[in-house]
Amino acid sequence: MKKSSFLEGTFISTFGIVLCKIIGLLYVIPFYAIIGNEGGILYNYAYTIYSIFLGLSSSGIPIAISKIVSEYNALGFYNTKERAFKIGSRLLLLSGFVFFLILFIFAPQISYLIIGDVTGGNNPESITFVIRVVSTAILIVPSLSVLRGYLQGHKIMSVPSMASVLEQIVRVIVIILGSYLTLNVLGLSLETAVGVAVFGATIGAGTALLFIQYKISKNKSVLNKDAKITREEIKITEKDILKRIILYALPFILIDFFRSSYSMVDAFTVIKTLDNLGYDPTVAESALSIINTWASKINSIIISITVGMTVSLIPNIAASNIKKDYDDVNLKINQALRIMMFLVLPMTVGLHFLSHPVWTAFYGYDQFGISVLSINVFQALTYCFYAILIDINQAMNNTKYAIGTLFSSLLLKWLLNVPFMRLFNVIGVPAYYAPIITTIFIQFLAIIFLLMVLKNKYNVTYRNTVLIFIKTILATSIMYLSLKILNLFISINTVNRLNSVIIVFTYCMFGGIIYAIAVIRSKLIKEVLGEKFLDGFISKFKIKK
């Protein structure tokens, strides 16, 4: 194991994130073909609840351990950082066991909260079964998370990234192979097949845990695991370490919980409300499955790439804030927003335009899924800005604003989800669009509020960024019109999967070229990335040539 510089670490971590997202997206194609829509809905129920309980059991503490290990390493307190790691490990082992018990025992009640008395789709017993199966992963994942945080605190990024990729690969193999063998070879029920699929999370996490433990056992000297306690370290008590872990972890636990709870609100309100409005139960279940799982997986293409591109900006903003260099903070916040708009807007508009062939390529032709995806994709646009502004505020120690915004957003989601569905039904718009529009509307309000906080507290100015936004909108409009013209000659309306793949590839290439020409000719690319960056990139390219 070798330590990484900041830039190397950022690249390795980003590559790992993007690769895991790609694997997590591509497996959907064969998996959906194996289990179908009903199985996909059941799978979605399990993972929506699992993600919330996983966040409660493990989020925050790995980040806290990473930060504490880094700080104690810098001070030469190697024995204390090992004590902190052991305390964090025990905490997560305990919390994982407690939340596993809660989820396992109360699975029937959670199932009823999701589906109520609705009949015609999946039954509460099936939902209870898959929730109980996936709950076993909570026994392992928290311990895996703290090991990742421990290594990241030592600036060792390659091993956690390799473990993440390994975990995802094993999970996907179990999902696809397990569900196929269960249904088509053993001839067992769909419920059992989905149970095997969700158990992939447990097997994947277990494999990654063994991998990291093996790597640590072989590199004890690099990690200073056997260092003796120094005189200064004796003064640091277990209580002091525990307080520090909780102080660092609590904001991240709350942030992760509030973010993941959006899906929980939809899970608890969409099906029952649509059923009350007269929608067929299968339509209601399909709508929730598309919103929370299948369309979200396609949206993750946009979200993962933008996270990868902006991840290095956040630590830099934090560093400038510590130095009280608010001019640099202003510059970097605006740069983050410009890069976000520059990348996300054309991708969102392009995915909206290509929703028909994209959905068909991944899941097969389904007009219902296509129509929901075409609206849901705009949620990726607002989420990217919403998430980056939350992270910026957290990086600048504006924890109360970050958590307050997330809590208010979640509260509004709870309050508005059902009324919006009823309103849409009254005005003649399909009510299953309402949860998406509600989320977009709430995130838009949060974005405006967080921008105002940064402006008022740090005197961040957005004038030039607004002008760049306008230019980005114009360049994206040119791209969109070009795609519309191309559609006159090559129609995007096809029901064939292979044709859909070819169409998506053709349109992406064409749209990308048009957008590139527009941003280069308008010099927008220089305004967003800066001449220095572009000149450096071009010079490297010339050297390679």
C-alpha cells in the first residue's frame, strides 16, 4: 500500500466512484430482463429501506475516523489513532447489529407502511422477506466503512477504491447469476430470486471486508499499528476520543439521513395515494419503481460524472475558508457552479431528448417508463446543484445551514407530496409526475436559499456566473435544435434494443460535437475552465502526440 498525494487521491477516488456507478448501471439491463417489472418493484422496496437504515448505522463515523486518523498521524500520535480506530470499529459494529435487529424485527410493519391495504401487486409478505434478507448486509457494511475511513486517513486511496470496485463486481455477479439460476434453473419463485439478488449486498460487502483486512494485515508497518503510547498521548482519554468522533460524525449522519429520506417519502406515499386516486395498483407500483430505482440509475450517469469533476474543489474551498481567504472562496464557489452548469445542463437536456431510446436500450420499450424518465431526468439537474451547495456549506463549517436546509427540504417533501399528487389529478396531469415535480421544486427553493446564504455571509457574487449560465443555456439550445433537426432524418422512436443503442451513440456523438463547437466558438470553455487549464491540457496533448 502506498500513500497518495491530494491530486492522485482525488483521481483514484473519482475513478473508483465513476467505475462503480457504471457497473451499477450496466447490470440493470440483464437483471431487469430476468426479473421483470414486478421483481424490479420488489427489489426497489428492499433497497430503498436498506439505504436509509444503512445510512443511520454507518454514515458519518467513517468520515470522522478518516479525519481523526489524519490529524493524529500529523501529530505523531500513532497509538491514539489506533485507539480511535478501535473505538470507531466497536461503535459501528454495535450500531450495525442494533439497526439490523430493528429492520429484521419490524420488517412487517415497514412493509405495511409502504403498501398498506393495496392489493393487486406485490404482497406484504414478499416485501417483508426481501427486507429481512437485505438487512443482513447491515451487519457487515458499517465495519467495512470504518476500515475505508481508516485507510483514507492514512492517505491510502487505492485500496478502498479497489475494495469498492470488488464489492460492486461481486454484488452484480450474485444479482445476475443468482436471480437467473433461481428462476430459470431451480424454478423457484420470483420472491426468492429477488431475495437472492438483494443478498448480493451482503456477499459483496463481506468480500470487500476480507480484502481490506488482508491488505492491512500485510502492511502493519506502513500504518504504524504497533506504535507504543507516548507521554503526550497518555493525557488523551477514551472519552476524549469518543467525543471527537461523535462531534465530527453527527453532521454527516444527519446530512446522509436527510438525503436518503427523499426516497422513503415516495415509498410511503406514492402507492397509497395513487391507489386512492383510482390508479391500478400495478401502475402505482411501477411508478414508484421507476422514480426510485430505474430512472434514478440512469440519472446516476449525470450525477457520478459531475461528482467526479467537482470533488477536488470542495477540499480547496475548505482550505481557503480556514485561511479566511474569502476572495479565493468566492472564486472557487463560482468555478464549481460554472463547471456544474457547463456539464450537467447539456447532459440533462440530451438525456431528456433521448429518453425514448435510452429507456428502450436499458429496459426494453415501455411508453410508461419513457414518459416518467423524460421528466425525472431534470431531477438530476437540480440535485447536482443542491448537493454541491450543501457540500460547500459543510466544507465551510456552515453545518447549521446545511442540516437546516436538508431538514426543511425533507419536511416540505412530506407536506407537499400528497397534495401535489391530488392537485395534478384535479388539473388532468398524471399524478405520478407529482413526486418528481415536488422534489425539483423543493430543491430549487433550497438552491436559491443556499446561494443567498453564501452571498450574505461571504459576499459571494454571481454576476459573471449568471452571464456564463446564459451562454451555457444558449449553447445547449443550439445542441438541442441540432438534435431535433437530426431527428427529421434519423428517428429516435424505435422499439428495438439494438437500434436504440445505435441511436443513442449516434446522437451523443453528434450532440457532443455540436455543443463542443458552440462552447469553443463562443469562448465559453475558456470562461469556465480558464485559459491556464486549457493551455496546460493542450500542451500535454501535443507532447503525447
